[in-house]
Amino acid sequence: MRNKEVAEIFNKVAALLEIKGDNPYRIRAYQKAAQTVEALTVDLESLANQGKLEILPGIGADLANKIKEILKTGTLKIYEDLKREIPLFLLNFLEIPGLGPKKVKVLYEKMGITSIEELEKACREHKIAKLPGFGWKTEENIIKGIKLFKEKTGRKPLGEVLKLAEEIIEILKKESPVENIAVAGSIRRKRETVKDIDILITSFKSEKVMKKITEIPLVEEVIAFGETKTSVRLRPGIQMDVRVVEPDSWGAALAYFTGSKAHNIRVRELALEKGLKINEYGVFKGEEKIAGKTEEEVYASIGLPFIPPELREDRGEIEAALQGNLPKLVEYNEILGDAHVHSKYSDGTASLEEIISKAEKLGIFWVAICDHSQGLKVAGGVSIEDLFKKKKHIEELNKRFDKVKLIFGAEVDILSDGTLDYPDEILAEIDFVIAAIHTGFQQPEEQITNRIISALKHPLVHAVAHPTGRVIGEREPYAVNMTKILELAAKYGKALEINAYYKRLDLNDINSKAAKEKGVPLIIGTDAHFIDQMEYIPLGVAVARRGWCERKDILNTLSYEEFISWLKKVRNQA
Ligand code: DGT
Ligand code: CA
């Protein structure tokens, strides 16, 4: 799918036009086209091939031609022209949360600011607050935005990169003579953000594979070309290193390049203690190679069982492995349901029927439809009247469909004072109540923590969604005392969510591990607002696995009937 690539270019064109002060209708047309393309569930390329681009809302003949131009050339003439006209670093500025095109234009034209460093300096010297349309608050937000920007530059969310890596692996498998191919590095460990894509291959005709790599349309620039290692820059702005290894060293190379570095160092120490040498070519006793072909063999040679990649962070996995205490991690295919999906009843775009059919395709058996509560107007919060329509609708569908069951849920807002956004007699009608904070992110730690605690204590609440509120690269977690939250969740038998949306992954791996250790049940929800976002479940499972969770720790491994019993049990014990 190259939809994202097209959307990104349209967004950049819109931004550059806006910086330039172009016609607002033209700008809006590009923005809308980008949104349409981004939300599309079918492949643009196949639509283009069938000559069907113009059936898309907001896409006329002109934009359809532009889509074709991107698909064909990887870029757009108008985009290239604009890039020559407007300094490109201004586009970088747009990646700073809190800065839009209008503000960027002022910074450039009135202050002549041309780098992030200059911008930061101007903020610190309080020169920004005085500019027209700015103010103290904006200045503060820009400083925060720069911090987030710096943290994320070079790292991209796993959910963006994973698909890209899989796509490239598919192309190479189909169109080049690879024998073995695998992704290593932080992607294989499923870290929430990754710096680059590390790929390993074995091939008897590696020069052909390397040549093929340079011809993939997603490749923007070849950084280094060699027979054993090639590095390229992919269009979405990420580097990919492909290494050729000998079949005899496959396991050793996979272990080495999967890392993490900290894990590798511990493994090497263990090897040394046994008088062995370990590197990316194998495990050696003196000159003799004693292992290297498979990872299992490599670990076994130094007295360890196979350690799942998600655990390889030197967070206790070596000790656990030595003692035979590695957890039996929850498996990706053990997930039977999605606990958090938005429908058209609030700000989701899918109908309940579409959600059922998607769930069936994904091989899951239940979906909790958790739309926003009444007060959250910006997110289409469901009025009490509509709530009952939704309840009836779900009951009807559950009678009609056997394979996939829907659960009548709600993502109920925890208000500023810790009370909930529906009265108790209404909450009692809702089968699954997942409470969440959507406002007042700036409150001090004690206040936010107390809001979450009141929700956990509330007898009709089952779980708390995205407990820290962070958005990767965009918003820091709000101040919350996780130790207290975990204590109270454990005490009241309430669940915490692992929100699987690729920018949230909240709880994260470390908090999930802490939750598991405290006996707090975890529940994975995709928070899907578009139907395809239901595909993010494995990202949530990855977090759970990185958090050492086993099947019993994750409520989504329950069957529909078992989950319903759990929901009832929570309320009965309250
Ligand atoms: P990233 O790319 O920052 O998201 O994280 P990684 O873990 O993919 O790091 P990367 O790409 O720099 O290196 C891939 C793996 O190669 C890394 O996880 C472990 C291994 N590696 C790299 N440099 C060293 C090193 O100096 N010592 C050891 N023992 N292993 C290394
Ligand atoms: Ca890497």
C-alpha cells in the first residue's frame, strides 16, 4: 500500500502552499485529499489501475492525475517546484507539535529564523511571545514541542515501520533470489519506536538481491552499496540496512543483530564465563565453531533456553532464563477479542455491521463497542437517548450473528472532579464501562491520580483506558502516580488497558510488567476509529509480551462467555 506516501505528499504540498499564503480553497483541497487517502481501506494503486480514482470523495480529475503522478514517479512536480521556492527546513518546523503553517510563516518572515536551534534560542529570550498571533502560552508550547520533536527525530513508531518492513520482505521474497530473510533489530524486539530497519538475508546470488533492493520504488536514495551490506533511505524517511550472512551463521547473526545491545553484552559475558567466544558469525571454542546455524543452537551452546526477542532488553530475562523461569508469553493468536472500538455512534467511521465483518476477517470473536460518553462533544459523545438505540442495535445484531459477538460498552469520560460522564443508573445499563481521561491533562499529579482512583473505585467501572494519556512523539504522559494506580486497580480487581493504537501503546511495556507483577488484569483495545485500525491488535500484544505477560494476564484471551462472566464478577464483588 502506498496510500500513506501519497497522503504525506499532499499534506506537505498543502503546508507549503499555506506557508506561501496561497489560495485557501486550493490548500483545503489538498488537505482533504490527504485525509481521504489516509482513511482509505483499499489500495490506491489498484484503484488507479482500474481507473476508479475519481469515485473517491473530493478527488476530481486533477487530483486523480496527481495521485497517478505520485504512484508513477514517487513525487509530484508541484511539490518539487514548491520545495525549490520555499526553504525546506520550514517543513521541519511543521513537525514541531504546536506549530502550524501560519506561525511558521511569521517566524521565517518576521524573525528570519531558519533552524530549530535559532527557534529555541528566540523562545528562551522571550522574543517569540511578542510576535503577532503568538503569546506566552505559544512560546511555552513551542519549547515543549521542540523537546518532543528532538526526542522523536530519528525514531518512528513501530506501527508505521512494521508494515513497511513486511512489505519490503514480501517484495524481496517474490522478486529476488533470497533463501532466508528476516527483520532483526528493534523491530523484531517490537520496541515502541525504531531508528532504522535491519534486515538479514542468506542468498547464493546476493548481488542480484542487492540490485533488486535499489530498484524498489520505496527506496529514495542508496547510501551505501555492497555485496554484503547495502544501506538505503526509504521514502517515508527511514534508513534500511540489509546484510547478507552465511547460512552457517544465520542464527548467530540473527541473535547479534536483534540485540538489544544490553542483552548481547550479557550473553557475551555468559559465553566468556564458559570459555566461549560469541559474535555475529557463531559461537567458538578456540578455533572451532560449535554453534551458529539457528538461534536456539546459539542460546543452547551457552546454557540458555531460547529467549523470545521481545524480552531481550536485559530487564531480568537472562536471570530468569538461567533459573528456568522465563514466562510463557501470551501468543499473538491467543487474542479472541478487541476491547475498545469506536463506531458511528460517536466519532468512529464504521457501522456495527462493518465492525462485525472486520472482526471475522481478523479471526476474533468479540468486540466491545466503546463510544465516547455524552459530555465529550468534540468526539461525538453519545447522548443517553442514542445510548439506548445502540444497546438495542447491538442486541439485534447479536441475535443475527453467531461467530462474532458485540459487547455494549462505553468509554466514559472521567470528569475534572473525578465523577463520571453518565449517571449511575445509566452506567448500570452499560455492559462494559471503560473510563478515561480526555481533559485537564495539565492538572497536578495528585489531582489526576485521584481522578483515576475514583474511577477505579466506582462499582460500575470495569477498566481504565490509556492510563497515562501519552501520544508517542506528540504528547507527554500526564502526571500520574502509577504505583498508586496499580495498587488500587489490584485492590478493586479492575483492569488497565493496553491501548494498541500505534501512537498510544499505553500502558507501555514497563508499566504492563509492573501491572502483571501486582496482579492487575490487562485488557487490549485498538481504540479503532477507522475500521482498518482494528488491525493494530498485535501491537498491543507486543507490548504485553515486552511486559512479560502470559495468557492468564490478558483478558482478551477469554472467550466471549468468559469475558461476560468477568464483567459481571467485577460488579458483583463491588
Ligand atoms: P534502534 O535501531 O535504535 O531502534 O535499535 P536497534 O536495537 O535495532 O539498534 P541498531 O540498529 O543500532 O543495532 C541493531 C542490533 O545490533 C542491536 O540491537 C545490537 C547489535 N549491535 C549494534 N551495535 C552493537 C555493539 O556495539 N555491541 C553489541 N554487542 N551489539 C551491537
Ligand atoms: Ca535498528
